[in-house]
Amino acid sequence: MHRIYKNPVKMNIEVLIRNEVAKAVNTLYQAEIDAAQVQTQMTRKEFEGDWTVVVFPFLKLSKKGPEQTAEELGNYLIAKVNEILKFNVVKGFLNLVVSDQYWINVLTKAFNNQQFGSISDAANAPLYMVEYSSPNTNKPLHLGHIRNNLLGFSIAEILKANGNKVVKTNIVNDRGIHICKSMVAWLHSGKNETPESSGKKGDHLVGEYYVKFDQQYKKEIAELEAKGMSKEAAEANAPSMIKTREMLLQWEANDPEVRALWQKMNTWVYKGFDVTYRNLGVNFDKIYYESDTYTIGRDEVLRGLKEGVFTRREDGSVWVDLTNEGLDEKILLRSDGTSVYMTQDIGTAKLRYQDYPIDHMVYVVGNEQNYHFKVLSIILDKLGFQWGKDLYHFSYGMVELPQGKMKSREGTVVDADDLIEGMIDVARKTSEELGKLDEYDETEKENIYRMIALGALKYFILKVDPKKTMLFNPEESIDFNGNTGPFIQYTYARIQSVLRKAKDAGILWESNNLPAQLEPKELELIKRISNFPDVVKEAGQNHSPALIANYCYELVKEYNQFYHEFTILKESELAKKSLRLVLSETVARVIRNGMLLLGIECPERM
RNA sequence: GGUCCUGUAGCUCAACUGGAUAGAGCAGCGGCCUUCUAAGCCGCAGGUUGUGGGUUCGAGCCCCGCCGGGAUCACCA
């Protein structure tokens, strides 16, 4: 594996150790090894030491036992590397003890670097486009969309922190059979109901008509089946469905009335979405609409047809044959000439590469569409786009409820707006009971309740490995204690409180007045801090906000132990007091920056 | 059936990509507020990592076979 060390603090010692070990093996055992292959890791807490070299791989070269080999390497390192004071050997592990002064330097550099952990983008930095959210305009956002939005936003932030340029994009699925269903139902039974007349949020209103359509459709199917029609025939011939297909054709033919209704209902939905997005704290740099891109896709499909990449069947439908790739045949245009999902995605992709010099395209889409993206990638490749096979589908798992999958038909869908509202209520109640915000006015208080509620929700969702299916229990998942967002926010607020008090007392803390020796807990904290840049990098490589979340939790847990073990402001030795304040401020900054990568804000008090 | 994902404490999740005695939180039990924010800290208890083989110095992680859960293979999106 190829590793690039961008953090100079860490690069020095870890790379130094690797290089020296490689030299040692060369000198002691007359064998050439690559320094990058030397296995090093931070020493586990239960052993003495800071860095550990795994010596097992060298046994074949040394032709000696693990203890003796480790001993020899240890003696070599101690002679060559100033920072290494001593070592011990446990089985095949060589534990190196680094001087406190080294770690104090690490802390000093972190403290004096406001950007610690992230890399600012260079002029020639690669451009990532991250597509996420991508709602349909026939229903409001639910818990599943929340996971998508939070992951997409966070991944974009993490990629930025890794020195990349990022364009966040949203492809709004504003056309197609689904929106026609809502339109048909609204025409049928809407009686001109509008968000204004009903007081309902636009996306919720349209969603209600989508449900009404489904109810009506089901009824018609049942009636037809009762008359002896087969299920398939009933589904195709139900009057509502016939009307919907007609409307889709009219829409694609630019029928003014249909287009006007479509525009009207979509506008309601967008207003509703804007509110939800604002509450979630996500945003986009560029929004695409399927209604603008599907024709481009259709043209591409027709071009492919002309070039013999695709085939037309007798009924007029257009297909791509992927059996050579181990997949099936896939439809690209219906027999009536209208577009399907895939058609649109082809057009959107082409347009985006025209609009931006994209180096990496990331699709944040659920794992239920793994097959779709595999196919999309191959099709774009067949159409001659060099970037086709480089698309990255960031595939994440579904969110399930205690009773299983969310089913809109069974009314078990957790609505995004309701969920956020509910969490703010809990945050308000908890906060009022604790009464720590009494000196704030109502606006400030509400802002903090919102921060805490969203911190809880976002952290809960982002801390789990994106690719795994996760469970959300509306009753139990709203917890503010333990491994939660509010716990981390709380620690941040607690540190701010200490720093405020220090400032009020006229205490100065600077990194040029630190002690020569560290307490074990202080050392642990510095080590934890020193990992932050690596975690950011790893989160970028693995597209995993969960790594950031888990890191923040570990750091905060470590800090709270430190906080209970030592006094800060009442420490009599100036250098020690200074160290603890520097440590506290650095931890707070890492917490804030880490949480921002998750889209979570930290309040100054809570 | 084909392809892909997944299985770790009662529950929800970790485990630095093959390293040392598998860790947290919740739930349960017991301690700690006259001291910088108790949304906190400390302790107890909780495991044959679904299962059987294999690879090697070493496997929760890699390979093969079973068992369980899920997704997908539409003129849906």
C-alpha cells in the first residue's frame, strides 16, 4: 500500500523509525527491505511505549527468535534516533519510548496551527463532484433521505479537508411517472387545494396525493381482478394508470396545461424541501433537474442506437445487452418513446462533465441501486465516455425501524420534518430541566436546542459504518448521554467554560511556557490529538464519516478523564497550568473541527 | 436460482484494513457534586466474534463449504 505522509509532525518520527529499521535490517542482517513495508503502530495503552515495530516479518532475515531480533533492532534505534529514549520487547513487538519533549513539540505545532488536521486546496487540486439527496418530487423527505443527506454533506466536507475541490450537487427527480401520479390524483380529488388554502407544507401536500393515487389504483386493480382479469393486466389497465401514462406522454410532448400543473405542484414541493434542507443544515453548489437532462440522455441513447451499441426491438423499445458483462438486458427507452431512470442518468452525467472539469464523480445513493450504477458505468463506457468506468457509487445501507423496513403504504415512514421537530422538543425539555442556559434569551436558547437536537440526530446516523444497514428506534435513539453527539458537544462547552474562566482571571497560556515532563494522562491526550490528521485522511480515503465520529468520541472520553483527574485553573505550577490550558484549547478546536466535518455545530454553553 | 452486502455482550455500535488480553454506549448493580459544567467520572457484571474447515509466526478481518438476515436481477425510481 502506498502511503503519503502529509502531516509533518508525525512524518518525522514514524517515517524516521521505518527508515532506520530498514537500515538496521540492512546492516544487521544484510537484507534489503523497503522502509514503507516496515510495520509500525502506536503502542497500545497497556504496554509501555509510544511507537511499536512489529518484528515478525524480519525473522526470516535475521534467522533469530523474535525477542532477540527485537532486542537488536531496539539497540540500533536507540543509538540512531535521538527522540527514542528506551525500549522494551514483548513477544515480537518492539515498543519504543519517545521523549516527552517530542510530544510537547507535537502539541505545540497542533496548538499553533489553526488548520490542524485539514489541508487547504492547492490550485491544481482534483475536483470532486458529490451527488447526494436526489429527491423525488412526489413526497416529502423521510429518515432514509436523512441518512443520504448527512452522508453526502459530510463526505463533501471531508473531501475538502483533504485538500480537494468539491462541488456538491443535487439531481432533482422532478419528472416521470411518479409525479404524474400525484398530479392525476390532485386533478381527480384535489378541489384546488394548495399549501396556502390548507396550511400544509408543500411537499407534504403533494405527498398526500401520491398516497391517494396509490389507494385509488389499488382499488381499481382489485375491481378488475374480481372481474377475472390477471394481476398484470389489471395493473396495466386500471383507469388511473392509463390516465397517468397519458399524462406522462402529454408532459413529454410539452402540453401547456400539463406543464403548468406540473410546474405549480413542483414549486410547492421545492418550498417544502428548502425548509427541510435548511433545518438539516445541508446545501448544494449546483442543482440539476431531471426535466432538463432526460432529453440529453435520450439523444445519447439514440446516438448509441445509430452506432450499434444498443438495439431496438419490434415494439420500438431500446435496449442494451449486457450479457457479455455478466448482467442482463436493460431497457433505455420505452416502446412509447418515453425515458426511464437510466436515460436521465446518462444525460445528467454527460451534462455535468460538460459543466465542470470533474476528476472524481461520487454518487451517494443507497445500496439498493448497486446494480443500477454498475449498469450506468458500463453504458457510459460503451457510449465512449472515458470517465464512465471511473464513477464511484458511494453505496450506503438502509435505515430500518424496530418493526423492519419503512413502508410508505403501511404508514411506518419516519418523516424528516417530524423527526427533527421531535428531537428539538426533547432537547428543549432536557435543557430546561438542567437550567444551564437561564441567562440566555429565547432566540439564543432555541438556537442551542436546535444544535443539540441535530447533533444527536446527525451523530447517531453518522457514527455507524455507512455501508451497513442501521437500526433507528424513534423511542430509544433520542439519547443525549453516552456515545452521542450531545456528549461531545457538552465536552466542548465545558472546555469553553474553563477557558472563559481562565481569561476572566487574567491567566495567560502559551505554548512557549510548557513543562519538560508530562503526566501519563496528558501524554495520552497529546497522542490522541496527534492522530487527528490521519483520521481525516483515512475518512477521506474510505469515504467514512464514521471514522471521524468515533475519533471525536474517543478524544472526548479521554479528555473527560483528564478533566476529572487534574485541576486546571488551580494548578500552582505555571508551566503545568499553561500546558493544561493549551491542551484543553487544542482538544476543543479538534472537537469543533471534527464535528464540523460531520455537519455538527458545537455550542459555547449547554 | 444468479450477483452483491451482512452476521461481534440482552440491545445499538467499535476494533487503526492481518498484530499483543475483542472495546464503548444503552439497559442492570454499586460508588463520586462545599472544588474549573454530574448531558460527567470511577467500579462490578456481561463473549466459543453464526458455524465447520483452510492459509501463517499470528485470523473478528483473507480463502472454501454450510446456516441465518438483507438488497437486486421491471416498459418502477
